[in-house]
Amino acid sequence: MHDEKLFSAAGDPLRYIDARFAPLDPLFDADEPVVPLFRRRKPRSSAVAVAAIAASLACSGGNPAPTLAPDAILVQLERGAAPPAAAARDDSGPPIVPLRTIATEDEAPLVQVPIEAGTDPAAAAAHVAASAGVSFAEPIFVYQRRRVPNDPRLGELWGLDKIGAPAAWGRSTGERSVVVAVVDDGVAMDHPDLTSNIWRNPSELEGNRRDDDLDGYVDDVKGWDFVDDDNDPSPAKSGEERWHGSHVAGTIGAAGDNRVGVVGVNWKVSLMPLRAIGPEGGRTDQLAKAIDFAAEHGARVINASWGGAGNSQVIANAVARANRKGVLFVAAAGNDSAASPSFPANLQLENVISVGATTRDDRLAPFSDRGAMVAAPGVDILSTTAPGKYETYDGTSMAAPHVAGLAALLWAARPNATLAQVRRAIFDSGIAVRAVQHGRVDAMRALAALEQGAAPGAASLKLSRDALTFNVRAGRAPRTQTITLHTEGGGATAFTVAADQPWIVPSKTSAETPARISIRVDPTGLRAQRSEGHVTFTAPGTSTATLTVTAQAGTAAVVAVQGEGCDLREGKLHARAGAGCAVASADGETADVTWMLPDGAQVSGGRMYGQFVRRGEFQLVLGSGDGQTDVVPVVIE
């Protein structure tokens, strides 16, 4: 999809209908205070380095120039292509520089390529983009939170009242089965108003230091930290500006009826903390991986209270992948008083809702960007911050989680509703506000619109790939491979798993979408040089999906190699110094493989992309969870 299709140009609230649904949260029932004057967002520091970017990605008019990460660029390769070459060197650095992959395994490879200090990232991307086998390249944009600072004070949760949440609670107060991903600077998971609503990965065992669900993340029980690359998505250990994501999470789903603090749009929900914004902002590569993680692990909604200058095709592609899995992407419009929302709220995709901020009197806040699809309260919003603490913040960052929370509430009431139906119900709920396309959202009106919508059709199961091939070598079992399964349009659908050959062994006989299913082959059951069978996934009364499994016996090489200057000779991997090579395990692209590089670095997955830069003789070691190990001699010349 071309980027011009993705980026754009530019009453009384309902009261309680049943007293039983009034939450017992003390701050919710506080007397309404006088509205204070809010402050605009602080201007960006002049010390932050910015650079010119390619014209196709440049922001228009008076928008600020984008901030670019100085250490790497992102390169989208064509399917089957090798990564770009690098300069050869004879220093003591690592002989093989691994290139981290960003996109999901069923997509063409997107790799992060390091650049030398002092290099212009935009110029480096433009240079690489002209290389053979490259679809596009772009610098790594750095986006900021969309909060406008305000002094802490005790206040009423007027925003929930304004969007009619108390009335909607008569229909639904939320469900833990609905997952909302908070892609932000972390969530205070030990906050007493959040802890009961934190998401838990049903396929991961806590503390065993294993990747139980084979998703590439070890012990990702409660989410992931893409900034520090670990399994603790809590905010940074220090710093004043580190509770933004916790504030967002509280608006979506601070626990209700618990006699503690505040309440969110949902009393019950599963908040998936994904930390992708660090002290300097959020990088394209980390934000894209967080979006993919959310879509792959069952989020129905992603809240994106961040953005800025620089239209990233990498982020756009990640949001498009989420769209294909039925995931709603709710984005803060921006706090620059601009005529139209900035990135990523300007994406023209069928799963995106851009959100502006309104005041108590249903006027667009002076700081809010104009032209958003909808608006929600975003001034003087009280929510959770540090554990046990609450503060009021301003910004479109605070407006977006009202809408993300509303979407979750709609799915709690109608679990089988499609993404399109929920999005349309939110648009149809709007109460007119100047400079907002569909107006300020209203929960009861959205519920009514959803109930009047067409009944959802039958769920359709979708596989990440239609076929797997296993190379069977004498004396050993092939490594396990993994596929993912989701329901077209999103949502949870129960299904069964059945293989038509005894030598095909799925990891589960039943599950619920979205799911990761591991497939292994028992070589003792094979009776021919080449055997073929099938695994059928069936959602009762709806649809089936079929995976073809082929087992090929023989003496295949341990790895296959692609790239100019890269080849296999006499069992050794030969690479010209500086060559970019794609090295694939003979066990398949989705195999459970850990690549151990000469300098101790490790890469997971069936394929490893690297730049072979330092001359000498080395080894690549391929390991896996079942204890199998292969050694590949490497000669860089």
C-alpha cells in the first residue's frame, strides 16, 4: 500500500439509570471544583537534534521537523532478499552484526540497520533505498507523549460523566476478556487501582525463563518492555515524566467498585502494558514491535497517546497489520493547535480513530489539533499515576483513552461485534463539536448504535501461513515450527485442531483465537522419503482453515544462505567482508532456533539477517529448546 493512501491532509450528560451501577470510588463522587486554567504543552527542547527527511515522508507546512534516532535506520526488504552490505573492518568489534527484524514472521523482512555515529539518518536511508532488493528505507522517527502538563489536584472525574459512562454501566461495566494494549511509557502495574485489571498472557508460565508460547519473548506474562528489551513493562525507575502510560491506563480501566481512588471507563478489562516510549521519546522500531505484539496477543484495542512529526511507513504498515487482525487503533490527534492531526492519527486506515480533546463545555481545547475523527474530554483529567497516587493531566493523550475505553466497553457488551461495527458505533455516537468530524463521543449513544447495527457474520479463521516444510535428517527430529491463528475481523473464537497423519503432532487439540500453535514431526512415523499431511482448524458452525505439512527426508545442509558475496562451500559459510547475508535454518523460517554469534550475541527465529564485517574464521551455533545443537563454520574473507 502506498503512503499517500495511508496519510491524510489535513446538552446534559446521561445520568445513572440504576443506582446499583454507581461505583464506590471516593474520588468519583467528589464535589465539582472550579475549572482552572490549563497550560499548553511545553515546547520541545532546542537541544534535541532534528534532521531533514526525504520529501515523500516530510511533514507539511508549519509542523515541527521530526526528531530522528541517530544510531540506525529501518530497511524493508523484498521477500527473499538479503540485507544491505556494510563496510569491512579489521578492528576488534563483532565479526557478524545481527540485524534485528521488526515485522512479524509472515511479512516480508523489515530489518534495523545500524549507522555510524555522525551519519545523517535521512541520507543513509535514501542511499540504502536505492539498493537492489529493498522496498523502502526510512530513518527511525522519535515520537513524544501527547500530554499537556498541569498541577496535581483532587478533582471529579468529569470526563466519564461527560461521555455518559455512568449510564452505560447499566448495560456493561466491562469484561476481563477484552484486551486493551497501552503502548506508552509503561504502566504502574502495582497501583492498587490497576493491579486487578492487568493483562496476563495465558500461554506463558511465570518465572521459568522459557519462551513457552514461542513468540520470541521470554516470560512475557504481563506484557513487554521494548525500550529495555525485558519482561517488565513498568515505568522507568526514576524521572518526573514517567507516569503518562499509567494515567492513560487508569482512564481506560481503573478498577471500579473497589473503594479505592478512581474508576475507568471499564471497571473490568485486561490492560496490556507495552513500554515503547523511553525518556527521549518513542522510536519507530520499538513502537512498531509493540503494535505487532498487541495484535498477535489478542488486543482488541491499541491506545496510542503519542505522535508527532514524521510519517513513518513502518508504523503505518504495523497499524495495517493490526487492521487485518481486527484491532482498533485509537490515536491522540496532537497538541499543536494544528489544522489537522499529526502522525499516526493522520493514518487513513479502516481501524484508526483520531481523537481531539474537549473541555467541560464541549469546546475543542485550544491546544488540540483540529480535524480529528472524534473528540473526548482532555482537560483536567484525573487518573492513576505513581502507585497509590492520582494526578490531573491535560492533552489529547488523555482524550484518546476515553475512546479506547469506550471501544472496550462496546466489545464487552457485544463480544461478536466486528471492528467496523464498533468503529461506526463510536462515530454515530458523536455530539457535535466544531472542528471535529463526528463530534464528542457518548457511551450510551454508542451502545444504542451498536445494538442497531447488523448482526455479525460467521467468524472466519485465518492462518499466518498455509504450509510448513520439515527437513528430516537421520538420527534426529526436526525442530518445532509455529504458526499463528486469528479470526478475521478480530475477536475470540474457539476452535479445534486435528491432524490427519499420526506423525504430525500439534501442541494443542483446542484453543481460542488469537493463538500460537506449535507443530512438530515425529520421524519414527514416517514411511516415505517425502510425506505430506494436513492439520485442520475448525471453529464449530463457522469455518475451517487447513495447514499443509510436508516432511522431506534427506541430507539437507544445516542452513541456506542468500546475498551477494555469501555462499556455502564444503559445509562452510563463506562471506565477503562487509557482505549482507540472510541465513535460514534448514528446519524452516518458523522453527524454534536460537542463533549464537561469535561475540556471544543471540538471535531468535528461523532466519538470521546479518552483516559479516570482520575477516577471520568463526562459528555460528544453532540451538533450540529441545536441546539440539548445530555448528556452522564461518569464513569471512
